[in-house]
Amino acid sequence: MTDALITYLQDHLAGAMHAIELLKAMRSHHGGGTLGQFASELLSEIEADRDLLAGLTEKAGATPGGMKEWAAWMGEKVSRLKLKHGRGDGLGTFEALEFLVVGIHGKWALWRALSLVTVCDPRFQGTDFEQLAMRAKNQHNKVDARRLECARSALCPPTE
């Protein structure tokens, strides 16, 4: 397996770690509200995707975790200073959702790229990358809809 592929997989694992920690913080901060429930449901899917990606990383001959995931974990903690997760429709929440939209789009691109790798690496055969890409697209659409619901209250000046 190439170093480039391992680097690519580990980069996406780090992104997944950041997203997981961000969703845990949203779930905790917004508790039993609709945003907390939304974060909890999405968290389950993102964790499942991360676990599958960790398995693919092991199949590729590398170990999940390590410095990149630790840095992503730490980066999410630092990002809380800016995002603050104030009101459910505030700038922090809007930007957190936007980060998730971008990350999920990257995951969609990852699954599409890995579907091509099965041609040269039989260890990845048997993984339904088309279904994974479709799930990422659905996640993207749900998070983007929530982000756009937040946009007006987060970005427009208050009316008097």
C-alpha cells in the first residue's frame, strides 16, 4: 500500500475525530433540544463511518489514531473558544454546522476516491463505497438544511 493512500486515510480519520468531538459538544451543550437530538443522531452515523474508515486504514497496513487524530481532537477543543456554541441559531452554531458540511463533503469525496482504489487493491473490495457516498450525501443535505435555517439569525443584523 502506498504512503500516499495511508496519509490520505489518516487525514480523513483526523477530520472524523474533529467532527465527532464537535458533535459531542453540540449534543452536550444543546441537551434535549432539537439541535442536541440532531447532533446525537448525526454523531452515531459519523462514528460508524469513522469506525469503517479505521478498519480500511488497518487493511491498508496502517494504525488508526496517532498524532493526526490527537491534533484534531485538540483542534476541536481550541475551536470551542471561537464557536462557543451559544444559542442554537447563533454564529457559533452556524459555523460549527458549516464545518460539518465541508467535512461531510470531503467524506463523500473520500468514498468516491476509494471506490477507484478497489481496482488496484483487492483488500478494499467488498466495501459498498457507492452506498457510503450516498449516506454522506444524505448527511450533507441534512446538515446543510440545518445550517441554512441558522443563517438568517446568525448573519443578519437584528431588526428593531
